Amino acid sequence: MARSIIQILSIACLAFQGLAQFPPTPEGITTLQSRFHPGITISYKQPGICETTPGVKSYAGYVHLPPNSINETHEDQHYPINTFFWFFEARKDPRNAPLAIWLNGGPGGSSMIGALAENGPCLVGSDSNGTYLNEWSWNNEVNVLYLDQPVQVGYSYDVLTNITTSIGDERFFGVDIQEADFSDAVPEQNLTFLVGTTGSQKLTHTANSTTHAAVALWHFAQTWFEEFPHYKPEDEQLSLFTESYGGHYGPAFVSHFMKQNELISNGTISEPGAHYLHFNTLGIVNGCIDEEAQVKAYATMAWNNTYDVKAFTEEQYNHAIHGLEREGGVIYQLRKCRRLQKRLDPNDHGDVERVISHCQQAITAGANITQEVYLNNAERGWFDITHPATDSFPPPYAFGFMNQHWVQKALGVPVNHSFVSQAVGANFDATADMARGGLLEDIAYILDHGVRVTMMYGDRDYACNWIGGEEASVRVPWGHQEEFAEAGYTPLVVSPVHSGGLTRQYGNLSFTRVYQAGHMVPSYQPEVAYEIFMRAVTGRDIATGTVDLREVEGRGEHYSTQGPKDTWWKKNDVLPAPAGECYLFDLGRCTEEEIGWVFDGTAMVKDWIVVGREEQASFGSVIEGDQEPLSTEKVTQAPVSRSKDAATQLPSYVEASGLLSECPSM
């Protein structure tokens, strides 16, 4: 069966599940009981790591929701939800700074990739054991909250569970995760067999769609924003920025929060502590928003892009376009999926089998003639079409860093970190969440209620490429859809001599194609991403940052860019790709030869990087550097019985082609 985009984004980087040792027992934790919700607590501490700017604080911790805290219709939360957050104060005037929430995508991707490899206060060094300050951190002038959601993502967990992880030795290798009882002994570990502690891995213990994830996040926010003692903003203005599958998350989450505000205002939600959350900006970074627009863009980007990279043959391209547009083809199937969704599952609960079946068929049909072809050609990076399939950028050093013993101790976490949750990815795939519609309508609702929507897309990304993003932007059915489509593109001014891309904007909606950037725009073009972010959250025009949009609106006018109606005239040079680097926590970056060394036990490893080969070696005997040795301690907990719905076996389609960033957008 073909890999859907969800399978590709979510399962590509599961190789090691980020496990290296059992985490230490949390200590130095402050725990507060909710004033409004019995049984709900917040626990946190000051880690003192990553953000090392003198006087700037950060707080890491959890909001703990006991079972049945989310007692809404169609929500079956019979399990605890422990959602991890890492909050960074602004480096400048945090008390009066606005607040932005950052979410990576996946689905199932940890937002710690954003914090440590994209736009956070620090970046991780090549030893996976230290950090250095990021001058373009988004917390320079904004308080930023990073969240691992839904539950079982990253450091978030339901029930602490000891597990073993085994990795297969094929290019599209399988990963076998099993619950384990270490009461008698902990088995010996090596480079392909590890132990650790995670959430339960049960599919029934996490969200299975964007809609359900939105509900869970709203309940987290009700507690955090009302009761976390270290954040009380003056105006409570919030922004949400999200990436990759965040093209689903962002529109649905902000729309849900705004509709909940309406219910609070009219008294439908009236319990004590109900908190009105004021969103003023939604930012989408290389987001997969609309499947119909995106699947055609997969064919287009592979054949016709501004770098003149040919990732498809002409025959493959023509075959894809025919399969998409023919009578009864993929576009027809996607539209049928959405018609059924509107008729049979209008609230998008994801539990109508007929809808799921039709939508899954549409996803598979599209993937067979687009993404699958691209991946099977095995020449180009998933997140950067100008790089080879074994793309080594952005560096994966955060994968090892988040599982260093001292880092886990500083954060006060009881689980190993995984940059993507297979349980969440499998759940979203099972409901065909990617194919479902309504997100363009969500964006329209957001815009028509005065919220700014900022879209930035790196033009080297294939996974959620700018061609699909641009098409989605002009399809949004808001009150100024026609005016936006007629607005021209103008240079994105970063400095008097530097244009970072091209921007189209009308009123509160903007779309920017960012030059020379892959999927994770802040990693490739940190200054450009920072300028777009700051202009968005402060209500200025994206292209220049000199126009106050609120002043324009106050005059009863709408700001509009002027220029060409498209950006295809602007071509780019292909820049040299970085040297390859085989990293143990992401074997998709490795050559076939290096993978062979790992599995035959001859790989020489320093700081999780394969640096060579010994002719005679045994597993684990050639690890060098600062990473902690694999621990033989065990987590103290009651033995856990096997559950039939545990996500214990990955399909054998794990892609080893450099699909790392959400893993790990993603």
C-alpha cells in the first residue's frame, strides 16, 4: 500500500525513537492544584538551560489532565493527559511582550525541534551535548510557548511505560516497539536495540484527528493561561505559529478557540475559570493545508520549479497530471471524500467508516502517482529539493540532546524524548485526516473576524511546497478573496540591499515565497523568518514592516501589495549542498554502506555520528564522545500488561531519504 503524506511525515524518522537511557527521577518540581478544576494540576521548574541570556527566565513543565477531564460530546478521554510545555520569556520587556505559541506538525511531531533547531533561544552543537544562543530567536521581543501535542508526542505522555525498540536493517526498515517488564533485568543494548520509558503507545490514548487535538489543546490552554503564575500579560493577545502539518493544526485550532470564545461570551460555557483567549495572528510555515491543492503541487514541483531541478521524468509528470485530472481521478476522489464528510460527518468527528474509506482511497491514489514516485526515485531531499535524498540539513543534533541525562534532569521529565509519535501518526492516518476539508473555510472565518493570517513558504521544500501553499491562499473563501488574488507580488525587504522573497498581501492575509529555504524556513533563513514573524505579531505589513495595518484599517482602507500576479519569473541558483553526515537517531541521512556498518556492529560512532568503520567490532564497543552510555537503570513502576491496541509495530515503509525535520514538520 502506498505511503500517505501522514505516514511519510510521521513515520520517516522513528528509527530510534530518541531512546538512549532511562530518564532520571524528576526533582525540584513545583506543583500547583487548579483553582477551578478538581484534579487538574500544573507542575514546572526553571531548567536553566538553552536560554542562557542573563536575567531571562524559562519554565518547563506539564499540565496534567486526569481521565475524563475533557467531558465533551464525542470525546472519550479515559486516560490521563500530561502535556509538556517549555515557556521562554522575551529577552526584552517580557511583562509587556506579546505571546506566541509554536507548534510543529507531523502529525505527532515534537515542537522541541522548533525550540532547538529553528526559532528558539538556542541551537544544539555538533556534539549533541551543548547549545549556543540563537541571535534570531523569536523570543527576542516576544514570549514564546512551545508545546508537545497531542499527548504521546515528545515529552508528553499518558501513562509511563517501559519499552524496548528494535530497528530492522532494510532501507525501508521496520521499527518494533514493545512494552517491557524489567523487573528481573534490563536486556543488553546496542546500536539497534534500545530500552527506555515513554507513553503507553496505545492508539486509544491520544487524539486521532485535528478536530480532537484542537479540543485537547483548548483544555490545556484553559488551565495554563488562567493559572500558570509566571505569565500574566497586559492585553492577553496571542499568536499561533505552526509548521508543516500545522497547515491543518493552525486553522482548525484558532477557529476552535474563537468559537469557544463565542460560547463563553453568550454564556453557553459558564463554568468557573472559563478563559477567553484573544488570538490576533495565525502564522503558517510551509503548511500542508488543502490536499487537493497540495497533491497537484507534488507533481508540479517535481517537474517545474524555480531551481530547474527535475525530480520526475517527463513521462512521470504527464502520468501524474493525467491521474490527477482525469474523469474519476484523484481530484474527483478527493472532492467525493469531502462531499461525504460534509453529509455524513459534518462535525469532523472522524468516526464514520464510509467517509474514512473514501478519503483513504483518495490519499493512496494521489500518493501512488506523486509522493511515491518522488521517493522511489531516491534522488532529492523531501524537505529540500535541491539537496540529495540523504540530506544532512538542518542538523539533527537536538535528537540526541533531548535524551542526554542531564538535559532530562534539568527539564524534570520522566520520559525519553521522541521527535515523532508513531501512535499519533497512525491514528491520524486511520481517520484520513489529511484529506478532509474545511480548513480553507476555517481560515476564512479567522480572517473575517479580524485575525491576521501570515503564510511563509520556503521555495526549496517539497513536503508542503510553496506551489500548494500559494494555491491554498487564493482558494480561501473570505470576504476579500478576489482582492487578494488580484494583489501583486512585491519584494520582501529585509535590508536596503537584501530581498528575502516575494510577498502578496491584501488586508490581513499575506503569502510569502521565501528564497533559498527548505521546509523549516527559520533554519535556512533565520533573519527572513524573524522579520516576517515580528511584522506579523506587531500588525505591520509583511513586505516592508513600515505600514501599521491598524492605522490603515482605522481609515476604512485595506492595505494591498502591488506588482506581478505570480512569482514564476524569479528563478534561483542551486547552491552547494552540505556534506553528508550519518546520525544514529536518523538513519535516513546515512548511505547504504553506513547503515550496513551500524547493523553489522562495525560502525565507529562519536557523539551519535558515524565517523568510520572498524574491521572487527561488536555492538556498542565503538561509541565515543560525550553522549551518555546506555543506562542499565530501570524506571520504578508497576509491570505493564500488553494491550491489543498498542502501537507496537511500524509498517515496513519507514523512509530512509532524509525526511527528518518534523521528526522528528515536521
